Amino acid sequence: MVCSVIDATGLLTWGIVSVTEAVSLLLRDLLVVGLLYTAFAVKDLARHSRAVLSALDQGDLGAARQCVARIVGRDTARLDEFAVTRATVESVAENTVDGVLAPLLFECLFT
């Protein structure tokens, strides 16, 4: 089922891009940019990671733990300042790969 949904989505997207390319290259480029824009997931991640930084800058480790809990899947109740920072950096790095680099890679491979 998962493969069928992924295949159908890929084929549908490819078909729409192909049709728009036949109409106009500019239209195709605008469509691809729009599709890529919807694939990027950075705004919310940046906001949450800045909240962790702000709490750490203010010396509020409790608030930093609460903020980092929004972007990681681990228990944050006992993390020290270094562990909160490390968890934030790991989450930003992982989500940058998943939310920015992967969509760009697939756009380069399949467009």
C-alpha cells in the first residue's frame, strides 16, 4: 500500500510537471519551485530551536528543556545544558537533511 501511494504520487506529480512543461517552461519552473517550497520544513524548526537558544541565553534550563521537548523524541526532564544543546543541534541537523536536502536531492534526480 505504501509503495502504491508513493508510486501514484510520483507519477501524478511527474505527469503534471510534464504537462506544464509542454505548455511553458516558465510555468513548469514555477510549479517545481512551488512544489519544492511545500516540501521544505524549516520555519517551524527554526522557531523552536531559537526558543531553546533564548531560554539557554536567559539561564532558564527548565524552559530550555520544555522547548527542546517540542523538537526531540527523548525524555528531556533530566538533561543538563550541554545535553539540551546537543539535542537541539542533532534535531536541527537531522531535520535539515529530511526537510531540505532530501527534497532538493529528489528534485535534482527526478526533474
